Amino acid sequence: MTDIKKTGPADQPPIPPTPPSGPEAIRAIPVRHYGRYVSAVVAIAAFAAIVYAFSQGKINWGAVPDYFFDDRILKGVTQTLLLTALSMVIGIVGGILLAVMRLSRNPVTSSIAWFYIWFFRGTPVLVQLFVWFNLGLVFEYINLMPIYKDYWSSFMTPLLTALLGLGLNEAAYMAEICRAGLLSVDEGQTEASHALGMSHGKTLRRVVIPQAMRVIVPPTGNEVINMLKTTSLVAAVQFYELFKYAQDIGQGSGAPVEMYFLAAAWYLIMTSVLSIGQYYLERYYARGSSRNLPPTPFQKVRANLLSFGRPKGGMA
């Protein structure tokens, strides 16, 4: 038994020792950022001013829902998505090929890839589209004996012009993206694969490219979204997609500005859907490189809703 020390007189009960007091809880006081409030008020005021300015214009807003699901508009949306997919396939395949050529030790293939990237990145897409579309003024026939022979005007259709103009230009940008992804993989991976007897091509397919996808996927998603918007340029070469159909409907109905707003709304819808897909694709390829995957939009909303019931300062 532990004896309790007597600290008082003999006729008083013993006084137990006072237990040591723990550290006091820290009361966190959030810092007030008055600049944020001011900037928020300024942003809201600017947005309200823009809305008010557009409300004063002579815009027939009723024409937008009237033609929103028009058959021609829906066909234009389909054509836009199809052109985006086909152009990106050409761009990605060509970009991977050019990236491998650029990294090759062969000076001829490396120089050809460098020249291709330099030329197509240095000239505007619209100029390239007009060059492909008007080559019939220079070449009367296209002769690919013994495969194909025909008039150039019959061969170079608006669809082929759009695919060549957009796809070949995109290949130059994808080549640099793929090259950066391939260079991000440590050289020891390649050396280990060669030590195991794997060929150069098999090493690329099985080891290098799967690891490079973590670097390639995010900018590729941005390129897909950018390609979706760039397809509007093919209206200049008489290919009918969303913008071209909206333009024709606007000229026929006498509401050109309203149809431009309609086309913009459809582009916003499509780019938003693609952005969501890009987010989940990046999250998929982030597995293994990060212990905590980034939260999904639904998880963010749920976390924000649950945080409303918690007291300020982080105290439960």
C-alpha cells in the first residue's frame, strides 16, 4: 500500500496530492480574409452587369429551345463527335509513331519526325485545311497506281479534308506529349527488360508505354476537348458539323446570333461530359502512384455537406 502523506494538523484528514494539470485546449480562431469578400462582391457585380447588358439586347431567346433538338442540330452533334474521335485516333497513332521516331538513334528518322513536328506545329490549322481542300487547283488527278486513280476533286471530299487537316496537325502535338511520357520512364526499366531478353518493340509495349500513360493521359484528355472545339473550323471547307448546321439554320431563320448561342451550349455540354470522363481516366491511371486517390465529384459534394454540421475551428 502507498502511504498518503499528511500535510495538515493531526486532527484533520490527510490531503491527497494534487494531480498534475494537462495542457489547455487550444482555441483556434480562423483568420478573416476581407480581400476574399471584396473580390467576391466585385465578381458578382461584374457578372450581374454582363447579364443585364445581354438582357437589354434584341435577342430572341425563345429560338434557342425551339431549335435545340432540331434534327439538323442533332446530326451536327453526331458529326462533331465522330470527327473528333477519328481525328484523335489519327493524332494519337501518328503521335506515338513520331515520338518513337524522334527518340530513335537513326538520324534520318529522327530528322524526319523533327521536321514534321516543326512544320505542323508552326502553321495554323485553318491554313492546313485550306491547303488540303484546294490542292485540286494544282493536281488534276491523284494517281496511286495500281491502287487508286481519280480526279482530285472527287478524291478530296470535305470529310477527308477535315480528317487530314485535324488529324495530321494533332499528331504533331501528340508526338511531343508521347515523347515526354516516354522520357519520364526511368532508363533502368528499359535496361532491365533488355537484360531479360525482351526486344525493343516488346519493351515499349509491355514496360515503357504502360508506365508512360500516367504522364500521357492528362494532356491527351485536354487535347480531346480542344479537338472537339477545333472541329468548328472545318465549316470553312464545307464539312457539315454542329457549327455549320447552326450557321445555316441561323441564316434561314433570321436568328444567326441565337443559333451561335445554341451551338455554344451544345459545345459546353459535350466538353463537360468529356471533362468528367477525363477526370475518372486520370484517377484510374493514378492508382499505384498515389496512396490517396483524388476524391470524385460526388465525394467532394458529400464531404462539403457533412462539414456544415461541424463546429468551426476543427473542434468536434
